[in-house]
Amino acid sequence: MAIQAATSRASSPVVIAALVNHAGLQAIAEVYAQNDGQGGFVGDCVDAWGKVMELDRLDRS
């Protein structure tokens, strides 16, 4: 059922195909799609973005 909800919101067939064909991505999407998953999704995105920005710094040696 989570895939049906995702397909109604997703605008890209590539995203839908990735979720349908990859069990790991589907499981992650289902966790974040739950009613209480929004806060966790935002926190995880912020953490990941911070990590990417730190690893992309040119002044690190």
C-alpha cells in the first residue's frame, strides 16, 4: 500500500521504478512514509547534508 501512496505523489516514473524494483529503497520509503516518519526524515537529511558538506571541504588535509 505504501507504493500506491508514493505513486500518487511521485511525478517521476524513474523514482517509482526505483522504489518498486529495489526492496531496500522500498523499506526505507515505507518507514519514512509512516505518520511519525517526517521528523526522522528531516533529521536524517540534515545529518546527511552536513556530512556531505564536511567531506566536500577543500581546506581539509
